[in-house]
Amino acid sequence: MSSRPAWIAVVGAGRMGEGIALAFAMAGVAVRLIDARPREAMAFDTLAHGIRQRLSVDLDFLAREQLVADSGRVRERVMVHPLAGAASALAGATLVFEAVPEVLAVKRDVFAWLTPLVPATCCIASTTSTLLVDTLADGVDRPERFLNAHWLNPAHLMPLVELSYGRQTSAAVVDRLAAVLESIGKVATRMGAAPGYVVPRLQALVMNEAARMVEEGVGTAEEIDKAVRVGFGLRFAVLGLLEFIDWGGGDILYYASRYLQGAVDAQRYALPDIVARNMQEGRNGLRDGQGFYDYRDMDTDAYREARLRQFVAMLRHLALLPASE
């Protein structure tokens, strides 16, 4: 699996399974999408028809946006299989994504029948957004070939896939899956077992705070979302959160957090030790040459200009450039 596979399998024919199937099919990879539930023939035909209809809607949109050249060929790459045909569909698989509901017992039931059907070298990846990889690995034989792969919705468009490896996951398996994802145009991040990965953990904090501001009467939903779209969100599309701390200075975050602790809520704005420690040790970011990143051997003027150029390009695309005469 060091390069793009000829085909992959997805177990679970819900919306996430469909999105993953479409992501691979768009990149020229055949997909065997396997229904994880036992159904009568008529019920399965209804399911398969619904999947084909939804794929057609998505592909029609992608064609209008000129993201696919031949939607018919992409659609043909996705074959839907009933649970009764799983053994033949999974024969010789090198990569299988599990995409069934977020219920531990359901996932373990799937792993119980899935793992004997695939080769010992097959990489198995759960798409769970809530369950830790080490919790799920207990249900998989040869857990060294198992990890979590968290896709963001819509899976066929969002570039990021968060890979979470467990205590027993082979480093080679993580590398292999990352290479496959990158071969279809995705960006893979790697992390150990942690609740919420990176994106869900961050967005839960931000979304809850936005909801609290509506609740507290700080602003309407429309005004808060406007601030997010043309303020908060724009900058973090260019600079990562930790990079942004370094850009402005960790001391600014330190003092802002101290103020908000007193003015809003001490617990919600409690400073992590690393921010206070960086400030005390003179690692406030770009201007000190060190922060979360090390800038000492970097041409910082060129770095700043490159980031600002990216930002201007995004503003231009969104028609948000400042007025100029």
C-alpha cells in the first residue's frame, strides 16, 4: 500500500461511508462499499438505489464546478455490496475503512466478522470521531494493523484526515495509510490516542463559546457568525493557531487570558502552563526567535511576506480586500 491502491473497501453505507467512497472514486480508485446491516434483497436494493441517487446529486454538483470531468465514470467506480456478499467483496483487500455508527458494541460486532475475511496484511481504519483507537483495537485481531482515520465532512471535499494510532499500531501502517491518503489529494495528520482528535476538540470549545455569547446577549447569531467568517476564520486559514500565537506574541495571549479570566470566567480562560512558561523564558514567538516554533535559522522577513501573500490571495478570492484609491 505504498502507492495508490487499485481498490479499497468501506464497511458501512451511511453518509460518511458514501463520502469516503466518493473521495477515492474521484481520484480514480475503485471502491467496494459494503452494507454492514443484514437486509432482505428488496431492502438492500432500496438502499443501493438511494446511494446511487445521492452520489449522482453530489457528482452533478462537482461536474458543474468542474471538479470531475466524467461523472459517469466516477459513479461506476463505486460498487455497493450487501452484507451477505462481504466475504467475496473483501477478498484480497489491502485497506478497509469501518464507517458504522458510533456505538462500541456495533463496531466490535463488525470487527468480529470483518477481520477474518481480510488478509493479515490488510490495514483496517475506523472512522470514529469519539472512540479511542486503543478501545477499539481490543476487538481487532493483529491490532498492529489498526488505527483511527477521522475524516471531516464533507469527506470528498475536505482535505484533512486525522490519523490516530494506538499503543500497538505499527508505525509502518500509519505511514502506509498516510501515503494512500496523500495519493488521492488528502492531507494526513498523525497523533496518538486522545479524545476528540484535534479539530473536534478545538471546534467544540469555539462553538460552545459562540453559543454562550448568544445566550449572554453579546450579539445575535448573525453578528457573531459574521465576526467568525470575516475575522476569526480568515486568519486561521493561513496561520495555524499556535503559529498565530507566535505571530502576535505569546505575551499577548497571556495578558488577554488573564483579563478574560477576571472579566468573563476564570475556568474557561485558564492559561495552560506552556503559555506562561514560554513567556517567563522569553519565548514569545517570532520577535524572540522562538515560541511554539523555532525561527532562529529562518528568513523571517521572507516568511512574513509569504504568509501575508497567502492572506491577500484569500481576501482577493472572497472580494474582501480593503478599499484603495
